[in-house]
Amino acid sequence: MTEKVNTVTNLIFTVILVAAGILSCFTGRMEIAPGDVVATIIRFPVLLVDILSGDYNSLTDQERVLMLIRFPRILLALLVGAGLSVSGAVYQGLFRNPLVSPDILGVAAGCTFGASVGLLVPGSSFFLVRFFSFVMGLCAVGMALAMARSVKTSRVLVLVLTGVITGSLFHAFFMIVKTIADPLGQLPAIVFWVMGSLSGASWIDTLQILPVILVGYTIFHLFRYRLNVLSLGDETAKSLGVNPKGLRLFLIAVSSFMIAVCVASCGQIVWVGLVIPHIVRTISGPNHRLLIPGSALLGASFLLLADDIARSALSSELPLGVITSLIGAPVFAWLLYKNKNKGWA
Amino acid sequence: MMGKKTVLSCRNLGFSYQKKKVLENISLDFYQGEFVGLLGRNGAGKSTLLSCLCGLLSADFDRLAIEGIDLSKAGRRDIARILSFVPQEHEDMFPFSVLDVVVMGRTVFLGSFGAPGKKDVQLAKEVLAELQITDLAQRVYTSLSGGEKQLVLLARALVQTRKIVLLDEPTNHLDYKNRYHMLAQLKGLSRDHGSCIVACLHDPNHALLFADRVILLQEGRILLEGRTGEALSCDAVSRLYGIAARKSMDDGLMSILPAFVHPAFKGRVLLLVGRSGEGKTTILQQAVAENKGIRFGGIICPGIFKNERRYSSEVQCLCTGQSALLAKRTQASGNDPFVFYDKGQALADKALTASGHRESDCVVVDEVGPLELKGQGHAPLLAPLLSLEKPRHIWAVRPNIVDEVCRRWMLVDPVIVKVSEGDALARIHDFLFNKGDTHA
């Protein structure tokens, strides 16, 4: 009975997503008529091939804005939003703690450090920045996992603590980079990168992220019932016939990979991975069968709308991380208040 | 149980936690269709044993097999299809609905990517109905009371499998009705479904009423195991828990209650109080010599004194008259400790074993000292002695530990006689012949 009600909520999330997508096509400096949008969407495959083969001349101005700026940016926002919030949902389930966010294992700190190093290298390309960021993010998680392994207790708490350790270690590295950075050129770049933005979105980025998010999501979707069992704790999972260790490590690896890709491509966007799974859990319950798709849908819409605000609220673009914090923090406070009698979850 | 199929067996199972041995040398067999009660003090290793038996903790063993499957080679899936485990309810989780929690018992029958279907939900509902908790189905698990949670966890285990069900203190947090409801359900499972039920129980009376067999666990070792009626004697219960317990029969129903609640237990113990060397043993010897009509048992420990302190101690069995050296100091002075001798200790243990004193009139223990308060020395034998209905008891005690001794063995209105008082012998005589006894 409740299951049906909750499938309806996922339907509503889908409607919100579509609405947000349509709204985003019209958000921006240039006014574009609905007819042009429809026309561009119809011609989409042809135009995409043109763009990827470097032939920009055949495009109209409207098509150019939509195809080169808005569409890749919309898609990137959807992918990053879905990726972050689904990873958040998975992490919260694995760590049996609704207050865990995807960067609990130090991924974000590692990524930030990597990116700052990338920005410090003279004449480095954007590609190099992302590559450094991605690699350092995975290094941080790897370190946290290795440390937890050598402690030799299977307790999840140890993993959280080692995550805190690597997180603060990489944060310290990041601080060192900041102090030695050139205060006129490099430092502002680092600061803006950390605040997160989708403004650099291109088709190349978007198409790089796409397979990672799709594969990652598919894995989570397949294992979503297992996540319920893992969220009961190791002992119960074992007695119900599931060996938690291998599966947990695998899921952590997958979500860390997703987060590293997201953070590497658009900086640290906070709160999405913490608040969105929370909202979904409050609405449709803790069952991961609904929580995983629900988090993906709502996370995607949330980041898309946040990005719309970021690019249209002021004449200059606001950092995306600022918008997600400004929305996420009060929402989280409200959830805290609303769930006060239900215990945490 | 002969002829019934063994479903779970272990040989020489042991488990250490941080170099401390929690379980040692456990060899057990569990059969189809029996309800086994696991009894023991807090911290005796009951929960650990259950966790080891289902492979949640990795124990050392020569052999551990579930239905012929070697547990050291079996995967969790193999085990979970045959054996389910009901933990204590304290596990915290997300606010799943009760139905969700119960359906999760089906996990082992689903593929890695599978989710429970209609049949699984239907089965879960049937089990909820069987346990009479259908009305909880849509409630949120985390909002339930401890007792309700316990029943839900049992439902989850039954949805999983009924072949072997291990339960860690299933009656915890349950109210009077639910406690018996739970136990009766478990009994029914073993009787009607051929399930093998192994449960930690706290109350020996529950074991008496429901368990076919009991295993008494003491400090990680098996103290005793056997069919409930035979194994669960007053002596065993007293020894196991360190509190004197007595049986009573009512309409053919046996129950075990602590001795101190029995009115007849009042004033059955005389504490002969005196400092070291003040003459406790001498007075006891005189009392035994003067009261020939009384059948004495137990021990007195005459000793040699050097430099105004006990140098050596002999033990004398009052039944047989045998004596042996119990302990001796290494030096005549200084703070050197006693060295104990096996022969003397064996004699003392034999002389104080409760089963030898069913017909004794008076059991003398010389003495109940600091060692006993630490649970060593004669301590394990004292509770079983107190559980006997016939004999009175005379314990020699030092003045500074009288209160502690009374509390530790829950003595009710003990007769306290000081060695320094002139009429000590006369008062012992009165005690032995019931004089001054309020309800004689």
C-alpha cells in the first residue's frame, strides 16, 4: 500500500525534473522563443555531430546558445546532481548514518587538493586540473580505506574516522598550495574552483561524465535492495546471508569514483549529497528501492535549478556551491525540526 | 533425543577476545525438533557462543557443522538458508516499516540484484499473523517498544528459515504475557515444525517449563548439560549463578526460587565471628565434640600460629575425620602469601560438596574469608550448600567482613556469635537445637 504511494512520489520527482529541464532551456541572458528550442531539439543529433566535428558555421545564433552553452550545461547539472545525491544516498546506507555526506572518506578534500595543484602548474590545461583532481580524490579514499583495513576491525566507525583523518590531511596540503599560490592569478582561480561552477561546461566534459554516472547509477540501481540489508549493519547482514565486506567496498569504490568525477569537473558542490537523500527519505521512506531512483531524480532537478539561479540571479555568475549551501542548509535545518520526533532518518 | 537428526554440532570450540579466553573446549550437538535453553551468568559467554555457532564470530574449532556443511568452508548464503539468528533488539536502523524488516528475511532466497516479490510479502504477512502481530505490519520498526521489536525480529528469522533458529535472550524486554507467548511459540516451532531452537534464557523457570535440554555455561565452559528435568537441579542452579536456589513443586509443576525468599531459610546460618587467632577453630572443635547427637559435615581448619599470625593451616573433614595440609606460608614472618596444597584443597572441596550433605544436620565452614568474597576458595560450593533444605550452617568469619558475607550470600537474619563473648559455645548449642529459633 505505502509502496504504491511512494512510486507516485518518484513520478512527481520525474515531473519536477522535466519542468526544471524546460525552465532551464529558457534561463539565460539571451531570450529564445519556445519554437526555436523545439526546433533545436528536433535537429539535436545533426547539430551535435556538427559541433563535435568542429563545424560551428552552420548553426544559427539561437542554436549556438542552446547547443554550446545551455544544453551541455543542463545535462552536466543533471548528471552531477544525480551522481552526487545518489552517492550520498548510498553512503548514508552503507555507513548506517543519515548525517554522512559523500565526502566523508575525504574524496572532496583530495579532489580539491589535486585541482589546486593543477591550477598551480604553469600553463596547465583544464584537462590537467581535472585529471589531478580526480586522481587525488581517489588517492584520499584509497588512503582512508587502507588505514581502516590496517586497524583490523570491521567497524564502520573506523572507516568514518580514517576518512576524517585523510580529509584533514588533504585539506592541510590544500592550504599549503594556497599559501604558495600567486595571489593575483592563481589564488583567485583556486578559490573560484573550490566554490564550484558549471560555467565551463562543454560537450566534452558532459560526455566524459555521462558513462561514469550512468554505469554507477545502474550498479546502485541493481544493488538497491542489497543496500537495505547492508544498512542493517554487518552482523544482521551476515545472518541474513549477505557478506557485507566485499559488497560494501565495491559500492564505496563506485560511489567514490562518481564523486571524484563530479568534483573534478565542476568543483566542490556541497550539500547535494547530504540533503537530497534526506528529503527523499523523509517523503518516501528509507527503502532503497525507491530512495535510489528518487535521490537521482530529485538531485538532478535540484542542481539544475540551483544552477539556473546561479547563472541568472545577478549580472555576474554566482558560484554554484554558494547557491546549494544557501538552499541546502535551511532545508536541512527544517528537516531536522520536522523529524524531531521520528529519530534520525 | 536418540535417533533424531543432528542439525548443528561443534567439537572443541573456543573463542578469545583480545587474548582473553571467552569460550573454551565447547563440544555440543543440537538435534532436530528440540528446544535448547542456554543458561549462565551475565558474561558467561552465552551470546558469544550463539554468535560462534552461526559463524558471526570466527571461533577456533576442530569441527563445526550445520546439517553436515562445514562452517569453515560455507558461505553466508549456505548458512543463512538453514540457520536464522534473532539478535538482541538493540540494533539501530533506518525507520523501515515492520513489513519491510520482516520481508528482509527473504534476502538469501533472492538473487544479488533481486528484490522481494508478492510471494515474499505474502509469506511475511503469514508469519506476522502466526505471531499475532499483524497489526504492527505498517508501523515503523524504530518506533516500536523493545518487546514488539523482539517479536518482529523473530518474524524476520522465521521468514528466513525454521530449520535452526538461534535466539539471543528472546525474552528480554517482553512483558509477562509476551514472554510466555514468545516461549510458547518457540516450543511450538520445535514440536510441530521440527525446528531446532537454541535460546539464551535468563530464568531457569523458563527453561524448566519450555526447554527440552539445557546447557549451563560458566566462565566460557560447559558446567553441565542434559535433559532439563535432570540437569537443572537446585545444586546446578546454585552453582551456576552463585545464589542458593530451591525447588518447589506445585501441581506437578516445578519451579526454582532463590532460597532467601523461603521463610524457612531465615536464621539457618550462624556466623562465628572472631579475628584471626581469636579462637574460632577451637570453639568449633569444642562444639563438634560436645554435640555428639548432631551429624556434622564440612570442614574445620586448625592451624599453627607463629609470631601471632597463622603460619599453616590443616583441613579436617568432619564427616570422615580425614585431614590434610591445606596451606602454609613460606616464611614465619613478613607479608608472604599462603601456598596452597592440592591434596588439602581436594579434601576441602569433597567435604563441602552439597550432594554429600543431604542428611547432615550442620555444615561447618572454617572459614569464609576474603578469598571467598573474591569468588575463589570455597566460594563456588557455598551457594549449593545453602540450597539444601535440611542442614544448618556454621561459618567462621572475621569481624570486618561480616556484612559483606551476609550480602554476598543473601543470608536472612543470620545468628551472629562473637568468639569473644563468654557464652559462644552455649549459643552454638542453642542454634543447633533450635532454641531461640522464632519459628521452631
